[in-house]
Amino acid sequence: MTSSFRQDAPRLALDYGVILEGVRDYIPAGGIVMDADPGVGQFPSVTAPNSGVPFAFTQYVDPAVIKAFITPTRAAEVYGEAKKGDWITDTALFPVVSLTGRVAAYGDSSQDGTADANANWVNRQSFHYQIWTQWGEREIERMGAGKLDWVSQKNLGAASTLNKQQNLVYLFGISGLECYGALNDPRLPAAIQPTAKAGSSGTVTAWTDTSDPVAVYGDIIALFGQLNNQMMGVLTLETPLTLVLPTERQQALLYANSYNTTLRDLISKSLPNLKIETLPEAGIVMSGGTQTVCKMQMFVDTIEGQKSVTTAFTEKLRAHAVERYSSNFRQKKSQGTWGTIWFYPMACATMEGI
């Protein structure tokens, strides 16, 4: 005799922990009633065997859009940024005045001794560049079905590409124009070389070949000494300074000696007003082939209230008219830049080969 579910239910619950709320009985041995049955006393399926549903019904699309990360654009943050002119400005003149004079021994009737000033104008040329975004009606509808605001993403791509180009010009200028970069302005004083250090393979100069913070600290002091000589007495230990390091060398700031004193500790104690900035393009690995040597810079932030350096642009972003066609659209966007302007090139010292 076949047992009923009501008889089995208590044992299933107590012995096996199987609790089936709402179940009243087993399915009869003959099966359940189905659609048209080609056989007698049988109820087979009239569709192909299946144990699931189409994957689209159980697929989740995250509303948060994950963007691939790119090398940061830090030139403006490191050297400052300012607007100069506008998008129709092709050249710029920056006046530089030098105060001169000569004294003479005093005499009631003497006309000797004179004061004067000399003016020069430094010329720069701007560089303007553009990019297009284009999208179609069906394209944005299809991407919308994938939970993506495709026009916005393309506009973000255009802005990102323009800013990457601007950052590149800020650092390396434009060949053939009087538009120079922070790292290669021809008016900057010649770079000095790192000091010799003891490494595992003998005498070395690169920071990656040693772990001694005092040895690396010697390079910082040597660069400060070079800057001090260039500034002809203007520089003091309390002068606000900026130290620009290649991002791929920033781990050297964590080098520690036996007393757990790090390189960063040594720098902050001796030069309390020095700010440390990192720049990917100052190194080899992260510069995308624009550099063949790791370099660092130390510069004076301001001299008698005047900034010593700034990056400059004509316009950050100009969005031109949207052009509409039968079923697609496109739009031009543009920017303009002057590169980096060193108002006081002698206020920057560079070391190559760290």
C-alpha cells in the first residue's frame, strides 16, 4: 500500500528537517493532466526538454558604470594654472622689467649717478586643437537598452582626450612653436647629476639601486644647493618650495634608517615649507615614451608676490554647434594652450638620472 504524504510529513520534518508548507499529497503515479496526449494513459511533454529559462531573464546589469583608469593629468596641479587671452589669441607678450642704476660720490654740484629700468617682452605662441564626437539614433537607443547614457560617455571621452593633450603640452610644449613645457623649456638652467651612493652592486646614482634614505637625501640637498646658487641670495631655508618627483620614485620617500627615520621625515624637518608633488611624466615608465631619464625639479613658488611658474590656456573647453543629419549627430570641441610659462627660469633647479 502506498503511503500518503500526510503520514510521511511528520517524519520528514523531525528526522530530515524537510518542511514543505502547503503540500497536501504526492503526484499520482499516472502523472498530471497535460495537453493533447498522443498515447493512451500517458501524458508526455509536447515541448523539448528544458531545465531553465533564457539567461537574459536572470541576468543583472549594474547601474554603476566602471571606467578604465588612465594616467592622471597633474601638470596644472603641480605648476598652477591660469587663463591667458582667448581662442582668437595667437601670440602673447609677457613684459619683464629689470631695475638698474649707478651711484656716485656725493657733491653739492655733482650731476653724477643715475637710476633706470630696462624692459623686455617674452613672446609665446598658442596651440589650438580639436576633437569630434559622433553618435547615431539607433546607436544611442541600443546602448540605452544596456543602461548606458552613450552621448554623455562620448562627451566625457572627448573632454578626457582634450585634457590629456593639454597636460602633455603643459609638460613638453609643441615642437616648432614658441610653446614650451614645464620639463623642457629651453630657458631652464642645465640639469645636474645625482650624487654617488653605495648600493648592492657598488657605487650607484639611481634611487632604485639603494634603500638608504640618507644617501637619497643627499640628492635633495644637492638640488637645493644648486637652486640656492641660481637664486643669488633670494632663497632661504624658510622659502616656500615645491619638489617635483617622478611618480615611479615616490616609494623612496618611505626609505627608513635603523632609527625608523624616513626620507620624508628628513626633508620635512630640514625644509618645513617644501611641498612634495609627484608627476608621472617626470619618469620613464609612466611617461609613455616621452622621457628617457628620470628627473626631479625644485622650484620657488613665488618671488616678491609674483608666481615663478604657471601653466596657461586660452580656453578650457569650447563646445561648438551640434550638427544634425538624417539619423546621426556630431559635435566639435576644442581647447587652446600656451604650454607652461616660467616667469623666473632661474627659480627652478633640475636633477636627471635619479
